[in-house]
Amino acid sequence: MQTFLSRSITILLLAAGTAFADTPIENVSVEDFKALVDNGEGILLDVRTPDEVAQGKIPGASVLNIYDEDFERKLNYMQKDKPIYVYCRSGGRSSQAAKTMSENGFSKVYNLLGGIGAWNKAEYPLEKSEPVSTKLTPSISPTDFASKIESSRVALIDFQTQWCAPCKQMEPIMDSLSSEYKGKATILKIDVDANPKIASSYSVQGVPVFVLFVNGKEKWRHSGIVAKETLQEVLEREIKG
């Protein structure tokens, strides 16, 4: 009886250990958090309010207010297969955000213990944050969007948001391509927050998302930051083809 009980306890402990190992949420110290951020493999997310963010944020962070009524919907536009490094003022709200991300299928979430307070205490760098506009960019109807890509032999679409730092990083590249390929290809930016129906129709997830259409049909897709040279190669191949 005792042997059976011992075996049962061992099995339960092993199962619990496996479940813990598989959990996508990990609370980390400020030193470990900075090392993860510096490694550059994931996405940094600030879930504080605009007033808090205005006082400074960790360099390179996307900003998404956890109190936004569309918070969960917007979260789901982020890349779920990449690690997310999330923080708030002291760790409470980011812990809540991490739980929401876990429930929505994110592969790994690192929560900063002590929040930006711990970051400041360690005297790590901050950057001044430009306020994230609450005014959506002009929307386009799904019909007009379909008409645009169908009337262009080659069209490169950048599905992005105003709060996503990787999206902001790609903006100068897209503006440059728009100028370079004027008259050769349609280069268009679509704010998924302003155009949720279009985003849903084209299964947009992991902004920024770049989709190349040729004669109205999807030919190529990439999620996340991409080199300008790669986009040029994709465009040139189809324009010359």
C-alpha cells in the first residue's frame, strides 16, 4: 500500500513539474529581463497608461494600454510565436497581461518583476515616448481594398498598427519603397485597428504583416520586421516577371 502511495505521489509530482515547465509565463528579475531584451529575439511590450508612458519607457517597447477596451483584440495582432517581454509600473498589470496572452496562445511571456520601478532602480536606460495617437488612421472599405489590389498588377501591403514598435521601425522603409516604386507597384499601409474586417479577411496576425499581391492574388507573405533588400527582391521579381 505504501509503495503504491509513494509511486502515485511521484507520478503527481512529475506531472506537476512538467506542467510548470510547459507554462508560457515566466516572472524574471530586472537583470534577466534586460538580458532578454538585449538579446533581441522577442517583442517588448509596455502595458501602462499613456500618462505613465509619457514619463519614459524602455527603449524599443510597443505600447498597449491594458485598460484599453480593445486590449485583448489588439494583443492578438502580435506575433504569438515570438517571446514577449512585458512590463508595467510595478508588475501587477503586466502579470495580468501575461495571463491574458497565455490564454490566447502566446508561446512564451516574460514578466518583469517590479516593473519599470525596478528598471529605474537599476539605472537602466529609458527613452522619451511619443504619444500613441488614439485617432485611427482613415479606414478603407473591404470592397475598395479588394478593388485596389485587383487593379494593380503588383501590390505590396503593410498591415500595421500605430502602437506596434516593429511597425514604426518599418515605416521609413515602406515610405522609401513607395517613392522608389511609384508607377511600378502599389505600396499601401493598412492600419488593422481602423480596418478590422480587412485584417480578419486576410488572416492578419503578427503585425507588421507584409503581403504581396500579384494580379489580385496573394503571392508572398511575411510577419515581423524584414530587410528592405528582401522586399525589393520580392517586388523586382514580380515586376520583371
